[in-house]
Amino acid sequence: MNIRLIKTEDDYNKALERLETIFDADQNSVVGDEAEILTLLIEHFEKKIHPIDAPDPIEAIKIRMEELNLRQKDLVGLIGGKSRVSEILNKKKKLTVDMIRALEQKLQIPATVLVNNYQLAG
């Protein structure tokens, strides 16, 4: 096992190639240990070099609504009346703590996503 830190894109690409080769190794073997360590190193490099921005809470709600075949009217009563739902989904108003709690339960969207800041529409 020849493990090195991933410092460059070239190191990263080599690590990905190696991981692809040993991915299905027995977890209780030296090669399986190498695969696990490589995975951790790759994840660390990706987070450092290619960070993923937090998702927009309203877009997350819309995506989840689509996945669950929900429409705006299905959120009425959950986060407010018809006009409040429209204001939220059109970014005219911010989500409140109570709305976040309700959406987390109903749509199964983590509160950590829903509390992210977003710009209100002009």
C-alpha cells in the first residue's frame, strides 16, 4: 500500500484511478483498507478544492415538491395561507422558524438546508 496525500489535480486523478481498480476489494483486507483510506483522502481533497455550496432553501423545497408530486396548494396550512405560500416560493418573504420546522417534517428536508440564507426577489 503506497498512500500519499492528494495535493494536486494529478494526484487526485491518480487516486481516482486507483480507487476504481480496488473499489470492490474485501473490506477486511489490506487492499480494502487502502480503498477506505483513498476514499477519505479523495473526499478531503474534493471538499477543499471543489466545495459544494449550500443549496438554496426555496429551490430545495421546489425540488422536493416535484419529487413528491406536490403543488403549491399542498403547502397551504403548513406554512400559511395561499398568498403566504406564494410569497415564500417566489422569494418575496423569508422562511420563519415555524415554517422550517413544518417543512422539515412534511417534506423531509433537513433544517440545515432550510436555514441557509437566500436573496429575496426584487
